[in-house]
Amino acid sequence: MVAELDALQAKRKLLDRLDAQLAGALRHLGRLAETTAPAGSPPIDETRLLRAVVATQEEERRRIARAVHDGPAQAMANVVLQSEIAERVFAMDADRARQELAALRAMVNRTLQELRGFIFELRPMILDDLGLVPTLRRYIQTIVDKHGVKVDFSSVGRDRRLPSDDEVSVFRLIQDALVERVQKAEAKDLAVAMDWRDDQVEILVQSDGKALANPNELASGLSRGERVGLLRGEATQETRPDGRTVLIARVPIAPASRMIT
């Protein structure tokens, strides 16, 4: 648990460094826009995108701080308290001490699982090792276990490894869509499908649940349109007559004959 906390702190320091670098790039881009853009012209798209990325990082840092405070930090305090109780009663009542130690072990196991789940959501390591489809299968199972919903996942065609940035962006696109539907729209029955073609992958996310006022603006800082734009793709979302919401995104990829290994 201490090692996991150290890893989280290292990730937070990395985010701080990236934030400083992005802020510098943003200032440079702003100066460049001031010297090249005609007076009264709207800000360039790259500036808005950089601001959205910085906002996303800021929100991610807040989320990490809240999660560490409410989860591992509180759990560690409880572990210390439970161990002190076990130590005090050991000399007086061995049976009671064994019960306290069993409770302590169960608490540590729960905390470890929660911490692993938190790290997986933050950055799933298996994405680098195994690729997009196995990572999505595991993530969807965590959604099912955590929220008690039904999520059907299918992948047809010849899936392949994508450039690392594209794999992360596709994963975040699907992750944001699922979180949006489960947590905000209160969906209970969802389906995720990936159709791998020669030069593109088509992603479909459909669910029940209520309609949302602005489905293209997510709380992560990047709108869905901006995230899809980073993938050089396109996306549409509609509500069908049966009430199910359907998101379809198409992302260009390298042909199968030039797969990344």
C-alpha cells in the first residue's frame, strides 16, 4: 500500500511538470496568435484545445487528491487503529485478538482492491502491455462490479495495436461515454461494440437511461468533439424511438497490412 501511494504521488508530480510545460506552450501560442492574427479575429482552435487539456489535468489532480484522501489515506488510518486494538487485547484475550487481526486483514484486502481499481482507472497498465480490447474487457467488468449494471461488450474484425496516444484516446472516449451514461443518465443496460475494419474502427455505445441536456460536453474538460478530433475521427449521438441513446464514433487507423507490433 505504501508503494502504491508512492506511485500515485509520483504520477501527481509528473502531472505538475506536464502542466507547467503546457502552460508555457499556451503562453507561447498566445503570443504567436497576437502577432499573426488579424485584429478582432477569434482565438485559434489550438489555444482552446490547450486550455481544455490544462483544465483536464487540473480536474484529474483534484480527483486524485479526493480519491487518495477519502480512500487510501483514511484506510491507512483505520489500519493503524485496528492494529493498535489488536495489540492491546492480545495479552488479555487471544481469541479477541485473532478476531481483530482477521478484521484487519479483511480491511487491508478491501483497501488494496480499491487502490488497484483506482490506479486502473487512472492509467491501466495493461493498455501498454496487452492493448485496447483486453483493457476494455477488464474495465467494463469493473463497471459491472461497481455499479451493478449490465454491459455487453463485443469486438469483431481483426483488432490490432494502435499508436500509444491513439489507444489512450480511444479508451478515454469509451470510458467517458460509459461514465456519462451510468453515473449521469442512470443507465442500467448498456452495450459497447467495436468493428475493426481495414482502415478504421467503428465504436458503438448504446444504453437506456435518461436523456442529458448537453451530451457533447463532458466533465473531463475535453468535449467529445475535441477528443474525437484528436483521433482525426467523427462521432454522432442520437436517441432512438425506443429511448436508447446511441453513440457512434469512427476512428481512422493504419491498414491491417501495416499493423503496429
